[in-house]
Amino acid sequence: MDNQKFISRCEQLVKEYALDHLDKSDKVKEFDIFVVWSCKTLQNNKALLSTTLFDGMYYEITYNGDKEEFYFDAYKKFENKCIKA
């Protein structure tokens, strides 16, 4: 799968997931999806994405070119702190 087709599919998957998981009492918000990082190795692709929503979520999507399957992981950052050595 070429990179642009992969990224477009990833953006679609993230949008669908985010809309499905918004609080139902919230109005549907408009938001942007952006790619944090992506790579292609042989027939496989991987990307990390996030949105402009204030939900703290980020997404990892992998495409297995041998099996023509997408693997979708959704994460939420709970904490980020510096620990001095």
C-alpha cells in the first residue's frame, strides 16, 4: 500500500473511532487529525496519529501488507513527568 493511501485510511479510522467514543452529551465537534510519525518497511506501514480534541488520546495503526490487515491501538496519556537521575 502506498504511503498516501495508508495515511488517508488511518485518518478515516481515527475519525470514526473518535466520533464513536465522544461523550454522547457533547455536540459533535469538528476536529483535525494529524500524523505524529509514520514509516514504511517493505510491505508494512505504521503511523502514530492524534487529534485536536482535548481527550488526551493518541493512536497507533499498523498495516500488515502480507495479510492485508490493519491493527488499531488507542492510547491515553495519564501522566508525563520528569524524574532526575
